[in-house]
Amino acid sequence: MRSMHDAARPESGDGLIPAHGGYHQLKSFQHAELLYDATVKFCERFIDRHSRTFDQMVQAARSGRQNIAEGSQVSGTSKKLELKLVGVARASLEELLLDYQDFPRQRGLPLWHKEHPAARTTRALAYRADRSYGNYKSYIEDASSGVAANTMVCLNHQTNYLLDHQLRQLERAFLRDGGFTERMHRARTVARRYPQKQ
């Protein structure tokens, strides 16, 4: 069973192109999708639909999710591009986090500190076995703007944490194993050393 922080994909085979994709199983993708869905609802409630901020927040949340998926899909043939795309996802979600932190500050609303009881309750939602947008719905669609914004800050922080962990794992794997070019070289070396009999 995958832990909350596990960024590994499905088991790879011995072929030249390893198993890739499987991003729906990544905790980072699951959280990024929750963040995207919640951002749409938050913006519909509290951000002027015709403002640049509305579009920028929704697009930043979407970019986070999409780049994780694209990076996972391309990982079979380019570890370098996978790293780049996951990095883009992380940058997009940092931009989104700043918008969520700006929201209460600019309105004179409190920003929960890490150990605030409400922040701890919100963070715990990520560990539920039945984790889904439904767990966050009342905090975003029914609560005050301050509670909703702080909930989004918590969810954003957790998603960023998972992406940071994933990036570290990808960097270590790339340094240890190389990318597709190195894999091709090893495969060709083995093929030359042990040619198949006709």
C-alpha cells in the first residue's frame, strides 16, 4: 500500500521504456485535483468571475494538476522532462498559495497559524481513507470567506509538501539511474554483449 508521501509509479518491467503514467495513484496528483476542484468553488463564491485573479487562480490550480499528470506520462522516455514538469506544477501551486494568503490579509481576516485548532482539523482531512472533495465541501461552500481561505491555505500547503517530496525522489532517482538515454545505452551494451541467436 502506498503511503501518503509515496510518489512512486507502478512497478516497471525490464523493457527499454519502463512503466509510466499511473498518475491517479500519486498522492500529489490526488491532492492537486482536490485543490483544483476546491479552487473552482472558492473562486465562484468569493472572487469576481470577470477579474484576472479569478482566471489566474483557477489556471494555477489546473496547471498544478495537469503538469503532474503530464510529467508522469512522459516519465517513460524523459526523466529530465518529468522533473521539469513536476517543477512547473510546484511553481504554479506556490503562486496559488500566495493568492490564498493574500485573500485574508487584504481583507483584515486572521490567517491560521500551523497549530491553530481549525488548521489541525483541516489538515487531518487529508489522512481520511475516504478523502474526497466532499470532505472539504462544507469548509469551502458553506463556511465564511475567512474559514474557506484558511482551509485552502492548508490544502495548498499539504499539496506543495507532497510535490517537494516527489521532486526530491525524482532527483535522487535521476542521479542514481540516469534517464532514457542512459537506459538505451545500457540496453545496447547488453544487446552487443549477448547477441540473440538467429
